[in-house]
Amino acid sequence: MNIVLIYFVFVLGEKLPDSQILDVSCGNLRGRLHRELFTCPGIHRECIELEDHTFVTPKKFMYMGEKARLKDWKNAVRINGVQVR
């Protein structure tokens, strides 16, 4: 488990599901984060799959979800409905 996923465990206050794919959202945009593709530094890795089966980085996902004003993808992206930061 990489350091960012360990961070997710403590921030969310509960153990992440054992699934390698997590449902994520940003605004009205929905996607699926592939944990095996999310390696440090995750912001630069195309690890979020969109509905059209294309992959984007967490940063681009944040812009596509119209949450760029938050400036930090961890504030914008939610995993299973819970804010990462």
C-alpha cells in the first residue's frame, strides 16, 4: 500500500474497501479510481477512469468536475462520498 492510500485510510477514519477500484466524484462528475495505477505522486498518474473508459489524472478530474478553484485535488475529489482531505 503506498503512502497516499495509507493517508486515505486515516483521513476517512475507516479502512478502505479491499476493492482495487474505488468510486470517486468531483462535483457532478463520476469516475473510478484504480488503486493499482495510483502510485506516488498520484496527481500525475492517469488513474481515474471516466464513464467513456478514458483515464485522467486526479488534477484533470478536478478541472473537469469544475472544482479547480479549490486548488488541491484532495479537497475536490471524494471517495465513496467522503472528502479525501
